[in-house]
Amino acid sequence: MRRTLLVPTDFSNNAFVATTYTLGLAKLLNADIHIIHAYRPLYSVFQRQLANETEAQQAGSKRKSGGRIF
């Protein structure tokens, strides 16, 4: 069974160093590499909910409210 190394990144300099290290380790272990970048969308209680919706959700909201978005 082939090994897989998962490398989380935030694209910082430290993440670059960690990814470079992982590349060397993967060659040594003959392993695959998966790089992942995940984030949590910013949400503020001072911000309208509409700012946190996707375009598809906004389109659905407009249809339900008869075109009004507030």
C-alpha cells in the first residue's frame, strides 16, 4: 500500500518550508503528497448576512423576497 502525506498550507513562508521538507520526505518514503488549503469564511455580527452568502444563495433570496435583498 502506497503512503500519502497530507500537507496543510496557508501559503506562508513557514508553510513553504514545511512543504519543501515534505517533498524530501516523500521522495525518501516513495509516498504521494496531497496539499490542502482550508479556511473558515469570515463572519462578523456587524455585517449583514447577505455578505456571507454565496451568489446562488443570494439569487434564491432575491426570488423569495420578490427582488428585495434587505
